[in-house]
Amino acid sequence: MKLIRRLSSLWACAALALASPALADDGYRLWLGSAREQTSPVPVELSDDSPTLRIAAEELRRALPAGSRPVLLARADDPALAGLGIERQALGLEGYRVQRAMIGGREMTLVTGATDIAILYGAFAVLRHMNSGGDAADLALISVPKTRLRILNHWDNLDGAVERGYAGQSLWDWWTLPDFKHPRYADYARANASIGINGTVLNNVNAKAQSLTAPYIAKAAALAEVFRPYGIKIYLSARFSAPIEIGGLKTADPRDPAVAAWWKAKAGEIYRAIPDFGGFLVKANSEGQPGPRDYGASHADGANMLAAAVKPHGGIVMWRAFVYADTDPEDRAKQAYTEFKPLDGQFADNVLVQVKNGAIDFQPREPFHPLFGAMPKTPLIAEFQITKEYLGFATHLAYLGPLFEEVLDAPTGVRRGETVASVITDKADGQALSGMAGVANIGRDRDWSGSTFNQANWYVFGRLAWDPALSSQALAREWAAQTFGDDPVVIDTVVAMMMRSREAVVDYTGPLGLAHLFATGHHYGPGPWVSDLARPEWNPVYYHRADKQGIGFDRTRTGSNAIAQYAPSIARRYADPRSTPPEELLWFHHLPWDYRMADGKTLWEELVRRYDRGVAEVAAMREQWATLKPRIDAERWTKTDVFLAVQHREAQWWRDASLAYWRSINGLALPAGSKAPEHSLEHYKQMRFPFAPGNPH
Ligand code: GCV
């Protein structure tokens, strides 16, 4: 009996070893599964020939298990499909349908859509289905994207550095382009197409005018050629003063006809090289960037002038609403709304206003931006940050699905049933443009995103941009299964870790609605004490306003009254600390340290409890990950294990430094059971990180 048990446990170990990848996995393949060694690949037929359909066929041949039904890839208007009742209109240009069908007397799996790209999306949907536990025998998939534009924003500089990038140098090797098209460019496009991303802005919004010169247009055109069969359009960030810097003009005033003519000619030049160029993204009059306000013109004047230049070619302009000025004493959280809301209705029909998810800057938690719902006559595109500028760079594990979902699901209160998601998705009656943009977390690191779990943030962004109604938890499962294989223990454990991870970061960096407490420049470690920077709103003390009596930013009527920028029902909720969700409490209220929370604890006790909870969550993640050691390849397991140890140490650092500082202000003792910070406040204040990655210099 003993021997049998021993043999069966040996067998179990061997089976586990076989089931888990024997070879190291460097993460390059992302969520796309490894190709099967196919001795007799499933027949995949094309009703027509095109580079895109060939890619779709190749993906299916590589991945479908032998013995699956033959597949037909056919456009929805193909006569062979007549009689199948496919509603072409309902699929739009990018929607796909996958079903079992009798075609020419044979039972086949049909993958169809109005365009080749839709069919490619359908092919990837089949793979997703199969690799996340779906059944090949019963394929019936249908999906139509809810947004038109699903775009990555690369903050990549021409010298190869990536602003707020933590995964190595820029993917684009500008030096060897346009001659050498590195194979990773196609792999990047493939990964994006697999999750429905259909556009990419190649260069940083803090743009150099040179990106619009002939040599760089040729380089962008080479990338566009690689991306085209994958349905990915190229966009460029445009520097508003380019007519002066590379055009020899004396002004960039959008109302000057010579300036408009220069942009028109420039657009013509770009479209001759890239006929399907998507258009421009612009950061204007923000953080030192030039813009129309330099000439007394409005953001609408600037955007419309550029929009007129690309309009004849079918291009668009994404004009960022991320503006705030050091000359403006108004609460920074209010400035974008104050500037843009009055411009509603003044933008050309090929302009979208690009609005960050919150009114400050990609904090681990921010209430949704009040511009959502406030500009009904203007298409808005929501901007999220996939790269973790404020959530521990590449090393900390923070799955951003719940953050994206929380914002997308937020009711605006403006119209019945309206949410942020419904503002930025296609409307039955309305604007032709809609979309989601994500600041990419992709670089030249072998695993693309600096860590395995960061790949999940790229993945969830694409999937939610396709359909914001998808659940972040379901997407975590989908990603985990495709990334780590079908072991249910791995999937359950990984998903549990992911779903709590973002809240853990909130807890150890800025609980209860505190925000922007980061050290200067690099935004990595804590710096709640910082008060010496030139602009008031660059200093953490501006945001937390802590003094002996209390803490928090009063954004009610007695303070900056930022709450008045929300619809009345939302403003009413935020007006009273009792009805403000605890997670957003100190974003909206300045409260005494002994303010009583709903459960009777003081604010101070609750704050400390949350810092401790954040550190404990990371400790728990480490323990959970440790249990997976025998089930995951050594390379990915070890990297995550080491990163979790770093995160644990740094969560403790965040908690200790923050509490040391708060105590220096309020003089309060720590609640019973809570450990004193390891070092003095001075110690934390002295810490420096001169070479932290991603920091613009
Ligand atoms: C590209 C924040 C970041 C900057 C970034 C800016 C923006 O301020 O720290 O690096 O600049 O947002 O979104 O324009």
C-alpha cells in the first residue's frame, strides 16, 4: 500500500514536471501560448488572399489541436456564406463571428467578419477561447468592439529613453530604421492585434519637432508597413511649435494662415509616406509644452487647425486635457475642467479630447475625472496609464484591471445610467469617434513589460478598450490561463493575488484618498514631507495639507469646491464625509485626526490600519507565490519571487516613512499592536535615487 502511494506520488511529481514547462520561459511569448509541434496541422482555408488573412490562418494552424474541424476564414459578404443568416451590419467593421457551419457539404469552423482585420480578431478570439479552457468542439463566439480607437501611447524619446518606462529602452530602434525592421516589431503588432488594439502613438507627448522631419517620417512609415496587416495604425505626437523649430516660421499661432498652411503641407507629406496615418496626439500648454494659449488662442483653435490639416486624409487629432498652470492658483484638480468645459461644441468633428482617468495624474486611486459627462458635444477618449509610474514601476505587483474597471464603471450622474464607459464608447445616435488610450509599459526587455505580471496590464487594457463591460476578474483568469497554462491551482492563486494587488499598493502608498505623496521626480518612493519645489502643486504637502489638527484636501464648498464640477447627485455624495466612500475621503475632505470613522475608529487609527494592511497583503502575496514554485517554470517564478521580496521591503519602507512623517506632524502615538517605523524620519528624507529609471532629464 505504502509502495503504491509512493509510486503514485512519484508519478504525480513526474506528471507535474511534464505539465509545467521544462524549459525556462523568458516571457517573450506573452499570453500567446507556445506553438504546437504540428505534424498534421488543422486545414485552414481562405476565401481570399491577403497578408492579414494569411496571418490569421497561420495563427490557427500553429495553435489548433490536431483533429479539430477544418476552418474557413471568409468575409461576411462571401457568397459561400449566404443562407447562414450572418447579420453583417451588426458586426460593423471590426466585429467577428465564429461558428460551426456546413459549407459546401463539409462541417467547418467559420471565422468571419466584414473585413480581414475582423477575421484576424476572430482568429485570436478562437485561440483565446481554446487557451483559457474553452472547448474546440463547441465554438460559438461573437463580439463587436465598443470603441473605435484602442490606442497605445508610447512616451518614447528619439534617443531611446522612455519617459516613465521601466522595461528598458524604446522598442523602436530609430537609428537602424527604416532599413532594418527588427522582428520584434511584428511580434509587438501581433500581441496588440490579439487583444484588439488598433493604434499606436510612436513618440512621447513631450514631443520633439524632429519626429516630424523627413527622416523620421520615413522611419515611422517603415513601422507602419510592419503594423498594417495587423490592423494597427500609426499616430505621432506633434509638438505645437514645430512650424517654428523645423519650419522656419516666426510663430506657431494657430490663427496665422502661414501656420495652418505649414501643417497642411506637413500632413500631406506624412500621408504620402503613410497613406493610412491615423493622426496627431497633442500635449499643449501643459508642463512647459508650447500651445495655442501662448498666442492667446484657445485649445479648440489649436486642435481645429491641426484637424483641418489631417481631415482631407481621414485623420484625427487627440488633444489632451491634461493641463494645469503654475500661474493659476486654482486647485490643480479643477483646472482641466475649467479650461475645457466651456469649449464643448467648439471642436471640429475629427477631434477627440483625451482625458486622464482622474483629475490629477494617474494616482493609485483617483475619483473619475469630472470632464466625463461634462462635454456631451465632444468625443472624449479616456487616457489610462499602463506603465506604473506611481505604482512601484516594474518591480511591484499591481494588476490594474480593478483600477480601470472602477473608473469605467463610475456613474457620471449627468444622464440616467451614464457611466465613464458609456461616455467613451460608441453611441447609437452619436459621435463617430470613441476610444481608450493607454500609456504603454512596453520596452526592449525580453519580457516586454519588465515583469510577467506587468504583461497582464497591457492585456487588460486592450481587452477593456475593446469592451469596457468585461470584468477585470474574468480578464485576470483569461490572462493567467494563457500565460501560465491550465493548472487550476496556478490560475486560482495567481488571480487571487492579482485581484488584491492594486488595493495593497493604495494602502501602503496613499490610503483613504491621499494622493501624490511621491518623492521628487522619479515618483518611486515616499516623499510626503516635500515642500521645496518651485510649483506649489508639485509638492506633496499641497495634496495632503496635514497639520497638527488634521489631514486632507478640502474640495467641498468650504475649500476649493472641486466637487461642484461633478453632477449634483455625485457632488452631494462627496459634500459630506459621511457619504464619501472611505477610499476617497481625504481627496475631498480635510478632517481632524480624531474624526470618527463609521466603525468608531479614529481617522488616525484607520490610516495606520490601512498602511499595515498594505504591507500584510504583500507578505501574503509572497506566501501564495511560494506555493506555486513546483508549478511554474523556474525563470518566471524566480523573477516574480525576487520582485515580491523587493515589494515587501519597499511596502514596509513606504509605511514606515509615511507614519514617521505623519507622527512628526500630529504627535500621536501609534495604535496598540502597530510597530514603530524602523528608522528615523531623517533617514527616510535622506534617501536619494539619482538614476531611477523613467525619470525625464
Ligand atoms: C509625459 C505626469 C508625468 C510626466 C508626463 C505627464 C503627462 O506629469 O510625470 O512624465 O509627461 O504626466 O501625462 O503629460
